[in-house]
Amino acid sequence: MSSEMNQAPQLTVVPLASGDGKVVRGKDGWLFLDNDTNRIMAQQTGEVRFSDSDLEAWRVLLEERSSWLAERDVRYVLLVPPMTHSIYPEKLPEGVTVVEDRPVVQLLRHLEASRSDVPVVYPVTELRAAKDRAVYAKTDTHWTEFGAFIAYRRLLDELTRWFDLPTLEEDDLRLVEASFSGDLGFKLDPPEESLQVWVDVRRPQARLVADSRVRTNGRRIEYRREGAPHTCLVVGDSFSTRMLPYLAESFGRLVFAHIPTLDHGLVERERPDVVVNVINERFMMRVPDDRGAPTLEELAEQKRVAGDMFPPRRNSGNRVDSPM
């Protein structure tokens, strides 16, 4: 891909010495990801942008996925979880300014201008509105379980256009606050912790029936709920896992596949009514290629051979282990 670079001078943010070079300190105890291969900070400041060809490549991919699924009577929606930088821009290091026309917004505008009918959910407005309720943690790149609930409600607004689905309300939840290091705080020596919000569904109807427990790519998780219609296949990245217990309450069967591409064979086996494709904002700079990509099972087998697995489950219930 040929993402454009503007001519503005690059802003240098010095990473913390005790980390891996990818952690920078913002204001009021906030840590942010930087210097990653996707150049998330440069995306946020407008230094890295999509070219016209990048935008068109995304449009073609999304419409090809949507069309292939529609031929099988399967709905398709893309969910783009925002990065912490987009929700708490005022906490970024001094001198870092988030621009409105960053890559994900470029794509949304391009799809609208092209009159594409692929639904894309980017819940930045809803998460910003709830930002005082710890929708993200200061020491983690991911949303908290409560932040995932806010995104779930926005996603359900889209899905209920097509399906009559049971929908969780905030009163259905039990929220617990605890200190936790997160994937950024864990990188430091000594590790740093911050407030994390954990959520349990008070009276869960869904049950976890399968979890391959391989780490990241290749993982498969399945929930079932008696008496609820429809099957949902969630295809995506690590932002998906904290949303799964909520989606499981809205579908009779929910399957999650941690994979960056659309595995056609997986869709044929699972026979979903809808595919929710989850791609975090920072990963949008690379257009996936579904042709010839490894299948979910091939990715899982690579992890099993390498021993890259979660240890035996420490507790029961419907919450699944999230990657650090």
C-alpha cells in the first residue's frame, strides 16, 4: 500500500526508557501506544494518510465481502473500535494534536461519497460521550469491558435493523472496578496499573461451549443461548473478546474467529445470519487480502505446534481470557 505522507514536520514523542520503545507517557497518568508498525500516533496527527488508491482498495474489499455473503443470505457489518488516542486526545503528550480527517474518517467519507452500502460502525461519538466512566484504561490499548458494552449497544442499533434481537441494558450488568496493569503498563519496569472496569451479566442466558485457547490469530470461541434465534459470526481482532459475552446474550449462537481475513470455508461451516467484522482503527492502514490467506484452522494448528496457548482456565463463567 502507498499511504500518503504530508509535508508537515514529524513530531517526535520520546518513548519511555523502561518499555519496549512503543510506550509514551501522556498527561495525568495516561500511557499511549506509539512507534508501532501501523504508526498509530502518526495516523492520529495526520502525518500518515490513505492515498486515493488505498481508499478504493478498501471499498472494493468491503463490497466484495458483503456481496459474497449476501449471495448466501448473510448480512455483513464492519465494526471499527477506536484507539485510546481518538477517545482521550486531551491526554496525549504535550504538542500532539489529533486531526479530524485521520485515516478511518477518510475511509468513512470515501465510502459515503462512493455511495457504498456496506455498513460501518465507528462508535467514537458514543465512547467519547461516556469517557468519564472509564471506557478505556490508562495503561491499556483496549477498551474496558464497559467500553465494549457501549460499543455493543451502538452495534445493536445496526443489527436490529435486520433482526429482532434480545438487547442488554445497563441495568442487566454488574460493574466492578479494580486495578490492572494492561498491555501498556505491563511493558514497563516496574509495571504500572490503572483503574479497569470489569462487567458481568447479572442473569446470563448464554453459555460458553467452546474455546480453542490458542493465542490471538487462530482462536475460535463459541457461545449458545437457548430460545434465541439467529447465528452471529464475529471475525476480527483482540478488541472483540470483551464484547462477546454481550453479543452472546443477543444470539442463539455466537462464534468468534480471531483472524484478519474472511475465511470462506469457515462461513460455509458456521452458516451465520450475520458476520460482524471487527478491525481496530490502527490496523486499518493495511488492506487484508482474503485470496490465499491462511484459514482459521491453519492458524490454530501453527499456534498449537508452537505451544502458543492460554493456560488452563482459572475460573468458570462466560468471560474469556483477553490477550495482553
